[in-house]
Amino acid sequence: YNIMTSLFKSSVQSKNYAKFRPNYPASLFEKIVSSLECEGKPQLAVDVGCGTGQATVVLANYFDRVVGVDPSETQLEHATTTLSRQDQERITYVMGREINLPVAADGSVSAVAAAQAAHWFDIPRFHQEVDRVLRPGGCLAVWSYGNFQFQLSDDGNDSN
């Protein structure tokens, strides 16, 4: 956690991060939405470890509201300053971590996403938070470029 927050102390680092970070395919977000078991347009998504908001902004195309959460102030400043007016109405950025997600009510989140960020997480505590905030029929979507693995036991608890 401390290493990650120290990586993005300057706005130049955040700007370069946003500029050179690959985008994710629309099919990924469509898969997330299609896996939801709720009626109507999904209401709330939380993008954990959102960085400069690449996935957060795309999630806003599919959800009424999106909260981007990241422990880096400079990453969030960059994310906030690059929002369109339309996105400003649907996206909120909050400084925080995966272990205490800033949502108003337990069981209120349609989807929790972590795009190339879970390798920084306290996985058992993250799973506890997801269990707390995710609504029935919701989706946890965690993706990376291919090096990260975690395994759940049959009872849903982290086995690593």
C-alpha cells in the first residue's frame, strides 16, 4: 500500500500513467453488465484502485452512478480534472482503499470492479468489503494483464 501511494506523488506521474495505460475492450464491460442478475439499468458501480479513472469512465456508460476509489490524491486529481460535464454528474472520486469502500448502504452496489489494481489489495479484507457492499445478483469483476492470481475456496473465502 505505501509503495503504491508513493509511486504517484507528482501530477506528471499521474498524467503519464493515464497517457500510456492501455484501454480495456468494450466487450469486457459488456460481459460485466451481462453477468448482473438485477432488473433495469444497474445503479451503482465501485471502481476500486481506479487510478486516473480509465475504467471508471467506461463503467459510467453502463451504470447510473460510479464511485472511483484510490489511495493516491494525485491520481484522483488527474481523474477529476479530465471528466466531461456529463461524466461529472455520474462519477464521484473518493480517496480510500479496498478495505473500507465509501458506499452509503450495505448491499447497495451492483458491481465492484478492480482494473489492474488487485495486486495491491489486502485480498481477504477486500473480499469482506465486497460481501458487505455488493447487492444480491451483483458482480465482482477483477482483471489484470495476466500475472495476478487469487483463488477462492468452495465456501467463498480466500484460500491463499
